Amino acid sequence: MSEVTKVIICFTPFVAIENVIPLAPALLKSCLMEHGIKTKTIDYNNLLFIDFMAATAATCGNDTANDDKIKLGNWLMSPWTEIDENIKNTYLSIIQRYATELVEQSIEWIAFSSFSYQSHQFIEDITQHIKAIDPSQKIMIGGSNIDMFKKGNNKRWVDHMLDSGLADAACLGEGETVIAKIVNDDLRGIVVSKQLSNLDFLEVPVPNFDDYIFENYGGVDAIQVPITASKGCVRACTFCDVAAMWPKFRYRTGESVANEIITLHKKHGFTNFRFTDSLINGGLKPFRQMNQILSEQLPNTVTYWGQFICRSERDMPPKDFDLMKSGGCRWVNIGIESGSESVRDHMKKNFTNEDIDYTAEQLLRVGIKQQWNIFVGYPTETEEDFQDTLNLLKKYSKYNDMVLISPIGLFKMINGTPITTDYYMGELGVSVQEFNGNNDIIWTTDINTENTFETRYNRWKRLLKALEENGQIGLYSNSQVLKHRDKEIDNFMNHYRKKINGH
């Protein structure tokens, strides 16, 4: 008699990654199977859009289906915005089918992994259908941002899900060491997981991707496989909530990370890897060790990319960049944020303009592409600071095939970040004028009164114009996301102007 599947782990929309297979379900499956708990995984972030395209194309054609798919993704990111009823009805009919299929499998636990707040709408919709079919079906939720406050409701989303009966258990924190306990002990309510130690982190098994249909992601050669070498960050930037999720920086040895990459390459043929780390060069010793092993055991075989931080020549001499290249690094994402050194100093970025130039030049020398994140409107940003940003971008526009720019948007007062603590709010004299879910975008500061919402909006438009003139805007990694972000900022501005004009 075959072993009965006890858990299905579902990855949920919306995440704007087409060729990246999700890590959380595969990793948690390995953790459960180590405890003898048979588990399956489903990637609804991938499956939903495949099924939506098929349903829409059958009646409206491929061009309309693709446009509607983009609109559906934008709505799932911002469900308080309007959406065409036909698109929503198609989406809901697919959700209903998924719920029925899940319940019919008679699984003990259905677990939904939330990548961010953008997953909440899908999880609410599908759990409502599941509970309507079978109120006794046990549902677990976990992942990032489940403890954020629900938009328009003075209640955390996790509490909303539990109180409304849409979930039976919720894992706050890292699920690797507690998910088996939730299942085996039939726990209910909120289960808080302590942060993994370095030793715990080393003992986490290699993710199990056996349930994934690789062709749905473009095939083995196109797939980007997530790898986690560290959690937390060596920085404590004022605008970032990483420290709230992972107070301590923990890391695996370079040997264990390299061995995971080698294992997955040999088992599935994967050659492209994407690090989930806040910074791949946060811990320099394990980073060097990993690159050394990959250079020796898989020469010219695998490639990887991840988030990177500018460092000085003393910290990362040129030979480190040579080793990165030979280890397979082909792309890094750098949080430059601002071209102003004084603004970055207040952010606690801890790198100078000289460090930016050194890092950029070394990456250019070895042929590793770099993508810079830039946003506008930090509370201390003056017009001179903004000009520093424009000048920096102009300086590197001649390398726009190797130095790509990601315009992130306007600075937001995100709940749980250091800058929203009493210390910084008091220091900056910040007053929030309008609450928008978890992100406060309309605010003023007493120490920099010129930095109004109108000013920030105009700087955003000037940034986009400058990037277009520099020939850099077309290289943004996901033009549809940029268009959505720009439209969302326009909507905020229209709403703001109506409000201040009394409409």
C-alpha cells in the first residue's frame, strides 16, 4: 500500500518571476519528508496564468489574453484597484476549480506560502472556496508579510485569516524547523518560529523540485533556480524591513552552498541559479569559498546572479571579482538607491561614491552585468541630492548594455522599517498624511519642507525622463512592472490632488 500524502504546499500569486521556480514549497517538502511526511507541491503562481491564458485565448484570442493576463497580475498586486468584470470572473472560476481539486484529494493539511502581501488576495479567495466546500479542511498559512496589517482594517492579515476561519494554523517566522511539528502535533493558531541558527541553517536539506513541471518555466535550460546562502543582512538600512524578519545575519558555509548547486545540477541539469540572499557578498569568506569550489568542480558550467553591495578595494580586491566570474556570476543587483553620499549615509548604506565607482569598474572589467535600484524622495533628499542621482546615472549611461537601471518608485514609510520608529520619525519630523495599506507614500518632513509629495512625484517623472534620454529606460528588467508602478504613482497623485482640493 502506497504512503498517503498528508500535506500539499501551494505557492501563490502574485510574484513577477516567469522563469524562476519557487523555493519555499520545494524546501518545505524536503523538511517534511525528512520527518516521514509525504508531501506534494503546486505552483499556482505559474499555473494560474497558464490556465487564465488558455481560458481567455479560447474566446478572445492570444493578444487579448496576454493583455488581460497583465491586467490580472496588476490587480493581484493592487487588489483595491478596478478590474474588468470578465477578467475577474475568469479568475474566480479558475480559483473555484482549484479549490474543488484540492478538497477532492482528501489531504490532511493544505498549506499556502505567501511570498509577500501581493499573495494575500489569492489566498483569501481560494481558502473561501475551500472552506465553503469543506469547512473541516485544515489550512495552514505562512511566509513573508503575513503579519502585516490588512488594508482598510486595523488587524493583522494573519489574525484576519484565523479569526474569519479561513486558516487553522499560521507559521510566523521560518518554517523549516516547525512545519513538521504543526502537522504531527495538529497545532492550531499562530506558531512562532525562532530564527534559525547557523547550525540549523547548515542542516536544512536540499530542496525537492520533483513535482515541478519544468516545461512550464521554459525548460531546464531557461529555469532560474533559487538558492539561499544567507538570511538577514550585514547592513541595517533605514528603509528596509529585512532586520525585522531576520534580526541576525546567518549564513551557510561556502562549501554547503556549492554542494547544493552541484547536487541540483547533477540531478536535474539546472545551470542557472538565482540567490535569494539580501546580499551575496554579505559574508565574504563563504562567498569566496563557494566561488572557489564552483570554479574547480563546475568550470564554465553554471551561472548565477544575486543582490550585491558596493565594497571598497580593501574589502574586495580585484581578485575577488575574477573569482566571481570564474565561479559563474553573470549578473548582480545593487541597491545604489541614491547618487547622493549624504542621503546614503542617513540610510546607513555604508558605501561611498568612490566605492560605487570601484565596484562598477571591477564588474565592467570582468564582464558581469549590474542592475542598480534607484528611488526618489528619501526624507533628507534635497534638489542637490536628486541632481547627484541624475549625474551618477548620466555618468554610467555610456555602459547601458552592462549597467542597467531599475527605477523603484517613490520612497515609502513601510511599517516595520527603522525609519518608521519613534526615533527616526521624531528626528525627521515626519507626519503621515494618508495611510495606504502597509505603505505610507504621502507624508511630510519638518527638516526638509521642500520634500513634499508633489516634489517627490515630479522628481519621479524627471527620473524616468532622464533615463529615457540616457537610453537606460528600455533596459529595465520588467517593463510591465515599471508601467504598473508609474500608473500607480499617477493614481496616488490624482487622489492626493482631489483630496487637497476638497473633491
